[in-house]
Amino acid sequence: MDAKAFRKAGHWPSLVSAFLYFDVSFMIWVMLGALSLFVTKDFGLTASQKALMVAIPTLGGSIFRIPMGVLADRIGSRRTGMIGMGLTVLPLLWGWLGGTTLNQVHAFGFLLGIAGASFAVSLSLASRWYPPEYQGLAMGIAGAGNSGTALATFFGPKLAEAYGWHSVFGMALIPLLLVFGVYALMAKDSPNQPPAKKLKDYLNMFRFADTWWFCFFYSITFGGFVGFSTYLSIFFFDQYGEAVVAGGLTKVQVGYIVTAVVIAGSFFRPLGGYLADRVGGMKLLVVLFGLISVQLLLLSTLPSRYLALLLFIGMMMCLGMGNGSIFQIVPQRFPKEIGVVTGVVGAAGGLGGFVLPFALGSLKETTGSFSTGFLLAGCFVFAASLLFYLRSLNWKKTWAAAGSGVNY
């Protein structure tokens, strides 16, 4: 690919702004999961209660993404992003100065979902600046803001150990305000933004079968990435931690391990978009779904912590590339409704990220082992890979007939 041509094709300050906004917002969105080992210690939670606590911000993000996507289409991604960052200040203040009961933790955790809704805004900001042949890479770069998860898991546990977990929420205000300033100065809405539509026009998106299919498949890739990002601290500590085995992992060490896993998923998202542009998103996704299912089935054997780490790194790479691949396809199907469809599909991804840790935690509490959860997840993804393959055959026929010229 010609890097110079890519830079000329769009607006790089807006692409950088989209990445930074997504990055700091993602960091904030998953902070409760990154700090979970310290928070749960204060409240003495069961396995299912732990899972619910870390999953609630993901549910909040799923719910807030649709109105944020609609707002991005109506008033522009730039202003919507600034509103989103302004509102994100509220749960951070609550977590810093309050959060003394489990109900309060659930409440401000849900409001952290406002940060998660940045997905619908940042990707629409980036997408509208770039032509179809660069959609995968542009969306991949903006979506690499997933790397904010690594900031939360790397710095969060160490800061919580030194200053307490409440203080970490207060510290997060600093990068948020810095990014707000950069975003306000650099981000610019594309002149290609379609005119605002009526609310019923957005609701009509649910009438398309493809919308539901995209939601389902994205709930696996993005839902898997977010769900494991928030739950892996609990898994590694409960399975391989110092409280379970002699010489086991400390809370800070678990944070470093989860960071390595998250980085793999975050920075392979642009690669997924790039490869999707080259070989076709549908072809790539069939392979990725198959690999994900195999790695989940291997994890169901609960191998050594070193092998588990390698399997999770490989799986998160596949999930990250899967995220980039799906959003190489989505703008080709819904180019004029990218803001709202990103919100709808992103909401489904967030919903998958809520269900996954809650299901794993509930099965752990019921069976006493993580094995069943990974086994069922692996079987589910394998079945989804077959469904995707069958659906992609139909898409290739109908979209080729439309003559878009894009590699699917």
C-alpha cells in the first residue's frame, strides 16, 4: 500500500483524534475490570458477583452506543465526541470520591459505559474521511484505540496497590482532559457526512437482515475482546494466583499478563483491517473464527499458566483482527448510515462483552471450574464460523452483482 496515497486520501488529524478519543475512553471503560482484584477484596464477592461487577460497564457501553451513534449522525462526530468525554467525567468523580457500596460500584460502573460508547463516534469520524479501498486500514487505526485497555491493566493495579483503587479513577481524569483538548483542536467532521435523518430512519436499520448478522458476528469478535479484557484478571488470579498455588501470580503480575494479552488484540486490529482490504474481510473472518474456536477448546483443558498465556495471546490477536475485518465490510453495506450502524453493531459487540464474563463466572460458580465455560464458548464460536461461511456465500453473490469493486 502507498502510505503517501493513504495520507492524501483522508484527514490524518481527524484519524489521530479518533484514535486518541477511543484510546483514553477504552482505558476508562475497562478500569473496573483492571482494578477488579482490588475492588472485590473490599466486598468479598462470589464468582458470579465478580463477573457481574466487571461486566456491567460493558452493558452500559452497549446501551449508550446506539444514541451516541444517532447523535454522531445528527450533529457530527466531533461535537458528539466532546459531549461523550464531558459526560465521562461524572463516573470518574463518583469512583474517586464515592463507590463505598457494591450498589454504588454497579451504578458508576454502568455510567463508565458512556466511555465505551466512544466506539460509535470515533469510527464514524474516521470512516467518513476515507474511500472504500482504505476503509479497513482507517477503521483499524481508529479502532486500535482498544489499546487503552492495556493502559488500564498495566498501570491500574500498580497504582491501586500504591494509592488505593479509588484514587486511580481520579488520576484517569488527567489523560481524559488532555485528550479532550487535542480532540477539540484537531478533529474535523468530513464534508461527506450525510444529512441528518429522522429517528424513524435509524430504527429502520433493524429491518435489514444484514444489520442483525453484523450484530451477531461482532458480538463474538468485539464481545470476546472486551469480555476477556475485563475478566482475565479474575481468571488468572483465581486459577494461577498466589492464593491458589504456591509461587502463584500476584495481583500486579496478573495485571502485566493481562496487558500482554490485550496488546496482542489491540494492535492486531489494524492488521486485520489491512489484510481485509487485501484478501477480503469475509475470507479472513472464516479463518479467524476457526482459529478462535480451536484456541478456546484448548483453553478448556486449563493448561499451565504459560501455555494459557500463549493461547490467550493468539486468540486475542484473532479477535482483534476479526474486529478490523468486520468493519472493513460494514461501511460497504451501509456507507450512508455508518454512524448509526456502527452504534447498533457496536452495541451488539458490547452486549457480547457483557454476556461472556457473566457466563464464565456463573459456570465457574456452578461447576467449580473454568473448563466448562471455555468448552461451551469454543463450541459456540465453531458453530458461528459455519454460519458465517454460509452467509458470506450469499453476500459475495449479491454484493458482486452491485458492482462495488471492493475485495470481500
